[in-house]
Amino acid sequence: MGVPCDTSGEDRLDWQGKAVDCAICPHRDLKAEGHCVKGRACVQDRRARIIDAFFRTNPDLSDGYLTHPYFEARALAARYANVFKLPAMIEDVDPEVRWMVSQRLPRAQILKLRADPDPKVRVGVANRLEDGDLVPLTDDPDYYVRVTVARRLNPSMLALMIRDPDPQVRRQVARRIGNDWLLTMVWDLDPDVRLEVARRLEPEQLGALARDPDIRVRHAVAERIDADHLVMMQDDAEDLVREVVRSRGAGASVIPLKQPE
């Protein structure tokens, strides 16, 4: 099946800013088959979506563009190329190319990219690795790499990240870590982290957060704390919290434990 014709009539530019010239294109014969259409599916065009359409229509030609001087052409060729050609591209000068390679090679072959200088590449790697292979990224200098690791690391290994310097990372840890380690996070300095803890601790463990300085944390605690400890919150400074305590009353049922995401 061919690609739609370009009816816009606009001039098309290549990656060097020159007008696309079908007459000098090595794939000009494909036009007759509808596999190469200026402005729709063209390997000369500088726009990624147009190049991608070309390789999607002609994947057999992608291997020949893995060394093209334009990074978009290399990156998009890598999406469709023979996977056995990709190890040579692990050290490509452009991070977009290396990211694409990280998404296609087998996991065992992308371990070297854990030390890639570009955080986007390392995030791409983290999204594919598992368990022990993720450990070297638990102290990555980029916070979002560590957030990604915290989302994927086996919960039994998340204790490695309890003291991460970024609260967004610790929030992810609090959402997934096992209960024994979760209890140690009630003293976290960030209220958003403690709120995640309050949503997951067992009701009888919530007494440690009943006097938390943040109203959101105390409100969450008041909704779930066990009846025996509910009395600790009846004189809370905030009306909203006291109202929750009053509405539950003595012997009221405890809200069920929220399951980790």
C-alpha cells in the first residue's frame, strides 16, 4: 500500500536547508510505486515524521542510513533496521540515536548505556532494565532517572532509595516499598512523602503521624487510623480533621488499606 500524495504545493527542505530534489534522489524509482512521496514519505526531508513514513514504508532501506550525517535519519533508520546492526551505534554522537538503540537492543546489550552522558538515554535504559541491573542507577545524578528506577525496582530493593535527596523520588519509594521499611519514612522531611506513607500504613501504625505538622497528612490519618488511636486526634487544631474524627466516632469502621500502585 502506498502513501498519500502531497497536495500542499509547499517547498520541501532537506536537513541542510536545501530544496528537496526528487531528480537526484537514489530512491526516485519508488515514486511510481507510491513508496516515496515528496512531503509525505521522503528520506531527504528534514522533518522526522516524513522520514519515519519513508522507513515505515520501506524498512528494507533503513540499514543503509545508519551512518547518515543527519541524526534524525540515523535515529529513525535505527527504529526499522536489522537489530544486529545496532550494537555499532551504542556510541553514536547523538543522544536521539542512542535512545532509539536502547529501545531495540536486548537488555543485556544496553547495560553500557547506564553511564550514557544524556539523561534521556539513561531514562530509556532504566525503563527497560529490571532488578539488579537497575541498582547502578539508584544514585544517578539526574532526579528523573532515579524516579524511573523507583517505579521499576523490585520493592524489596527500594530501601536503597529511602534517603534519596529528591522528594519526588522518595514519593515513588513510599508508594511501593514494603511495609516494614515504609514505617521508617514517617519521619521524612517532605509532607508529600509522609502523605504517601499515611495512605499505605496499616491503620494501627498511623499513630506516629497523628500529630504531623501538615493538615493533609493528619486528615489522611484521621480517615484511616484504627479506632483505638482515633482519640489522639479529637483535639486537632484543624476543624476539617476534627470533623473526620467526629464523623467516625468511637468504634467506627476503619477505611481499608490502600494497595500500592
